[in-house]
Amino acid sequence: MPIQSKLALGLTLLLAVILAALTLSPVINVPEPGEHSDKIYHVLAFAGLALPISVLRSSWLLVAVPAFAAFGGLIEIVQPYVGRECSLSDWLADLAGIALGVACGRAAAAVVPVALRA
């Protein structure tokens, strides 16, 4: 397996584990700065999740994007079992983050020299 594939897979799996741990841990009662600030966190988290594959292995996106969407949905389904609430708007923010991560990743890949990506 080429180094770019290993790097894309490794970073994505690491980010998925961190994301799962953070979103499935009990909520600590910390006041949030804004009513919808958690949506920004969802967008940024899932953008970060989609970024490595978008930059390093764009051919995997046909499988990765639905997997990321399912991962976000699964997190929302499981959250009520760990004292959090299931939210369609959180999942929609996850989907927006995936789209943002793919767009930024493809834009970054377009400016990175081919020798670094091959």
C-alpha cells in the first residue's frame, strides 16, 4: 500500500476514534457561547474527518463520503444511550462538514505539487 494511502487511512481512522470518543462521552455542564455553536463544532469535526482522504486519495471518496455520513448518523443514534440527545440538525451539520472537508481537500490537492501526492 502506498504511503499516501496509509497516511490517509491512518489519519482518518485516528480522527474517527477521537470524534467518536468526544461525541459519545457524557456531557459536562459547561455553558456554551452561543445557541448554535455546537453545529459549528460538528461542521469542523466532520470537515477534518473528510480532509485527509480528500487530499491524499480522492478516488476513495465514493466510498468514504457515504461512510462518513453513516458514521455521523450512527453517532446521533447512539448518543441517547450515553446521556446525550439525538439531533437531526447535528447530523445535517455533519453532512455540511463532510462537503466542506471534501471541497477544501480537493482545492488543497489542486495546489499541492503532484510529486508530493503521488
